[in-house]
Amino acid sequence: MPDAMDPRHPDDPRQARRDGGAAATDLAASPYRADRDRIVASPFLARLGGVTQVVSASGSGLLHNRLTHSLKVAQVARAIAERLAADPDLAPLLDKLGGCDPDVVEAAALAHDLGHPPFGHLGEQVLDRIARHRFALPDGFEGNAQSFRIVTTIDTRGPRAAGLDLTAAVRAAVLKYPWARLAGPRPHPRELPDPPRGAAEPADAPGTGSSKFSVYVTELDDQAQARAPFAGRLPDWQQTVEASVMDNADDIAYAIHDLEDFHRIGVLQHAPVSAELGLWEADRAGFAALDPAELAGSRRPGSSLEALRRRLHARDGWMVDDDAFADAVTRVRAELVDDLLSMPFDGSVAAEQAFGRFSAGWTARLVDGVRVLADPPTRSGHVLLAERQWHEVQVLKFVHRRFVLLRPDLALHQRGQARLLTSLVEALDQWLDDRFEADRLPRRLRDLVALAHAEYADLARHNPDSLVGATGEPPRGRSAIRALAQGRAVIDFVASLTDTQAVTLLDALSGRQGQFWSDAFVL
């Protein structure tokens, strides 16, 4: 008798769609391949070609944007899934945990960044602040939750008018952080003694809920449906195996390919990276002996790397090992600094081949280091990197953060982008408030208001506690529901723009653009 979780089984609950199985015109017979095709055909995936990965790519010489990143995550994720699925020793454990289908993993990887707004993580922070403080939306904005909202609610390429009608397996695999900011599941994972990665509240913002989450209150029913086949197999807060594969692939792609980009355009320089890693290697004991105040005030190369080592001990004591950390520093210095960064990128065949060797070699090494644990710590999913590869990813990500993200010139660039997004949200909100312009609003914005109004009105009737915000009281009356709906609609609208569309739309709304502004996707 076939296992009910076997993807070949006709009654597999992982294949259930929201519409109860209504057919669309899909090219693929497999429901998981059909899901992948629907995501590939989505305009929300296409727009990622115009969305920042770290800094705006236009005119900068950068190769990577959110679309190329998503494609590489999908490539790595499928390689990991196929490797795990081909291991007969892992089959009983994977079946027990709910399965690891390469098509599910690839589809989730393609969808994982659909919700990223203009200007990447900077845009995410700005929209979250505006959503919570200007619009009083209790769950604010989060890119992962926006991705889930797109595939279940906002996109319209499925057989229904709402979402893509993806299988439960793929929807569950998109849930990198399978909880809401405040509302559920119960008990909420932020209340666990050692919360899962992302579930804890930000230290500088107590009472605001989890710092990372993958579902808004408006999609709680979708989350419950997607997770139902995994009940009894996984805790409510635990990633599915397929989500865990996607999460690891995201880390691997991020750690490797952004470094390549910033060396290519001359931002990542050999000397400062070499000094940071080399001086820490030469005086590990001396750095370890520094008291916290000395370390915090030190500008000596090596100090930032020592601060990383201490943060890892405080945050991930279940995995961190000082010798493995030191070995990771040595490997990254040898293969990234002394090899790849030692020669400035000049566009030659030799330089491109050096990139190819670095990228392919590191990707293969990290994929080969993926493991599956039957009983992982709460800070990890069931799929994780082996000890050495885990430390190497931490060091690679450190180089990216320390020598790219913390650059003052990038901060200057991002402050301008933050002001632009804030002004755009305010202009659209004021337009919605103008009763004389009601018939001239962008149709897509009007549709989003109607959608959000129906959602919040339903929650106010059936689950008012999910709408409790900073006041400690659920919203009451039609005006309060309208305000929430308008706020969510404006956020949804702005989050669906590319970088260039956001700039051009604000120019038009500010009178700085002399020609008609139009774009079929957003209007």
C-alpha cells in the first residue's frame, strides 16, 4: 500500500490546492512541475530583474539582481534535493519528515524572493516602519510574508482569481519562517527558551513580535492548509525539509555570488580584506583576550572578525567551534583573498575563468556539506551544513557585510532610496484619500484596496484578536477597517514595483515627469 505522503499517490495531501483541485491549463503532468511553471510565468518573478540585490544594478556593472539570485538559489536547491533524494540511507527519514521532492524545492526557491520590494532589504525596512507606524498594521511588512501573500492571494495566474493555487507542499516549502509576527502558531516560537532563527524579537524593539516571519494575519488560513499534511511529523514552528533545503541554498548563493559582483566592480578590495583576516589569524589569542569594551572601540584590523566569533558563540553555541572557525578563516583567506582578490578584475578571459573556478568550486563544496538531522536544535532546520562548511559560510557572509554593506557611500545611497519610498507611499495614500479622484486611481491600486478590505472585514468578524496592534485593542468600525485596508493596499502596490518604476512613479506624482506615466503591470 503506498504511503499517503508519497507524491505519486493520487490522494497525497501535499498536492492539495486551495480550489480543491480545479484544473488550470498546465503544461506539466506533475502538480509540482505545474507549480514551478506557474511561478516562472508570474509577472512577480519577471519584475525581480529590476529589483536590487544589494545596490541598484543599473549602470553599476553588477550582474546580480533578485531574479538572477533566485535562479541561482533554485539551481543550488535542486542540486541539494536531488542529492538527498538519491541517498537510500536517507529515504526512511525523509519520508517520516514529509518528503523532499526536487520539483517542490525548485519551485519554492524560485518563489522565495517574490515579495522583495524596490531597493532590496533597505526597502523592506522602510516599508515595515511605514506599515506599522503610519498605517497601524500589526504585522507590518516582511519580504518573506509578502512572497507567501503573492503566491496565495495577490497573483492571479492560477485557475482562480486569487493566487497561483499551488500545492500544499510548495506553499509549505515557501514558509522559511512558518509563523506570523505576533498571531501564531500557539505557543508562538518567539516564546520558546531557545527560539528558532528569526523568531526572537529584535533587542531594540521589544513587543513588536518576531524579527522574521513568513505569513501575515491575512494568510493564516493558507498557512494552516499548507502545513496540515505535516501535522504530527513536524512541530508547527519547524520548517519542512523542502523549506530547509531552500533556506540553505539561499545562504549558499548569497555567500558566494554577491562577493563575485563586488570584486567585479572594484568595491571588494584585496588589502583591507587581507588585513582583517590575516591579522586575526596571526594573533587569535590576543584578540580573544580583549575585554568587550576594548573590542567595541577597536579599529584595528581583525577586531570585526573577533566580534563575529563572539556573536556566533552567543547566538549559535550549538554549532560554533573555535578551531573550525579558524580553519574557515584560513580557507577563505587562501581562496578568496589570496587567489581571487589578489588580481583586480580586468574583464579578461583569465579573470572570468577565475570567477568560474571560485564559484563552481565553492558551490560544490558547500552543497556536498549538506546534512539531514532527525532531531535538530531549534536554531536549525532538519537540513543543515556540516560544521566546517557552516563556519565557512559565516566567514564569507562576514566579508560581504563588513566590506560592502557597511560602506559609508552605500549608506548615503540608501538614505536617498529610503526618502524616495517614504515619499511615494505618502503620495499614494493621499491620492486614495482624495474623494474627487476616486474614479481616476490606478485600477490595480483600487483592486488591492477592495481585496484587503474584504480580508480585514472578515478577520474583524471571525478573528479580531489577530488585528490587535500597539493599542492592545482590535480595530472597531468601518473607518478602522478601511484604514487598515488602504494601508495594506498601498504597501502591496509599492512592494510590487521595480526600482526604476518606483523612481519614475514618484517623479510623475511629484510633477517632475513631463510625459504620461504608465505601466500595465502596476496600473
